[in-house]
Amino acid sequence: MPFSLHLQSRTAQVAAELQRAMNAPGEELAAAALAIARVEYPSLDAAPYLDRLARMGREATQRLARAGRGRLETVRAFNEYLYDEQGFVGNRDRYDDPRNSFLNEVLERRTGIPISLAVVYLEVARRTGLRVDGINFPGHFLLRASDDGAAAAAGDCIIIDPFHGGALLSEVDCRELLRQHVGEEAAFDRSLLEPATRHHIIVRMLVNLKRLYVRMRSFPQARFISDLLLTIDPSAISELRDRGLLAYHLQDFAAALRDLEEYLRLSPRPEPEPHDAESTSGGSDGSNELWEHVKNLRKRVAGFN
């Protein structure tokens, strides 16, 4: 069976597993992150990794019991356990290695990218009772420790960089980080430091992974990720467009046509369907180019019937 068809054959199973994890009560991330890992590891057994996180949570709880009572002392003690004792580190040398995005590999190799290291941090911290939330910061996922979670103002939180050894960041540091990742024109606002939901975190993990697969020209895996994104957010119509284009690259023309037609139908700024090539002039959102794809796909699909 071709690899792309093999991936498609198990998409529904992985999507159902991810949906169950996303609908589970509470804030747990590990089950959803391990479901994502089944894109590359179809027979992955999640239980040993959940057990490892539980063990780390027990060990970290013991370390925190010996720390000072203040929030800052607690965070520093937790960082010492996770980064110094357990040896987790940001993978600067091979940042684009796909293994950095899979929780099983991050736990095995003790290295990853900001968001995958953040998942480890959040899952272990949650088991100790330390209140930590994710921050969907542009270009570089961050964490925040507070006494009352979402109710805390950004200025009352400790901002943590999970990629750089749990470094504690000031607002000035965050402004500089935004400038590095977005550019000089980026305007900093404290709303950028608001806590991320589980949905935000998992979507960002998937989007990061899809972009990486596209750069690698691993289109079957990228299409798999688009399927997962649409599973947890059916309203993400941009994923219909991307999945359709990925299907086109894979020469699955019927699927490409379905997705691109649906995207153009749902797009908030649809272009009128052109009747000839001259009517596609103008427009700046890419819809005209998509209409050209659709016209060509209709001819191809009609030829198969």
C-alpha cells in the first residue's frame, strides 16, 4: 500500500483519539499530544509516557516541598528539577527535527521546541499543584505562573521561557522577543500574555507540525495534520484550502476539488466563479488562483468519469 494511502487509512482512528482527548474534562494535554505523535508512530502506546509524567510529577512534588513558600522560589525549584536534574533542553542545533514536536520523543530525548517543552512543563507542574498556564506568544511559546490562573493580570505573573531552561522573562524581555520574531513594527500588548486554552495549544502544535512537513515536502503527513486540525476545529476553513492543495500535490484530484470548492463557497470574501480566463483578473486574496485550480480539477475529474 502506498505510504499516503496507509496514512489515510488510519486518519479516522487518530482523529477520533484526538477528539476524545480534547473533549476530556480538565486541562490535560498529554493524551492529545500523544495522539498527534501517532502520525509518525502508529502503534504508539501512550501508557508508559503518561506513567513517566506521573512519576516526574511525584518527584517534582517532593522537590517543591523543600523549596521556599513563595511563588518565585517554587518556580525556581521546579525549573531546577526539570532542567538541571532531568536535563530537558531546547534543541537549538536541530530545531526543525520533527521529533521535537512529538511528546514521546521529547520525553525520551529530553529535548524539543518551545511548545513541546511547554507541554512537559505544564503536565508535570499540574501534577504538583503549581499553577502554570501556556502563553500563545507570537513566534515563541511561553508560560506564566500565577496564584489564580486566568484571573491574574499579566503583570502579576511570572513569565517563563520553556525553551531556554525556564528563564524568567521581564516585560522588556517579552518586548524584545516579539521584535525578534515578528519584526520592529510589532506592537506589544499585555493581552499577548493571556493564558492559552488546551484548544489553542493543540492547534498551535498541529499548525507548527504541518508547516514543517510542508517545508520538508512531506505532503502525506501534512495532509494528515490538516485532517486533524479540521477534526478539532471544523470551522477552520483555511484548512479546507490547505488540505485541498495538499491533495492536489498528491494527485488526489477528486478530494482536492471537494475541499477547494467548499473553501471557496465558505470563504468570507469569495470571488465570483469565472467563466473564462479573462474574468480572473484582479483580486488579492488568492481566490482567483484557486478558481483556476478548481476549473482544471473539474476537467480532470470529469475525464475520470
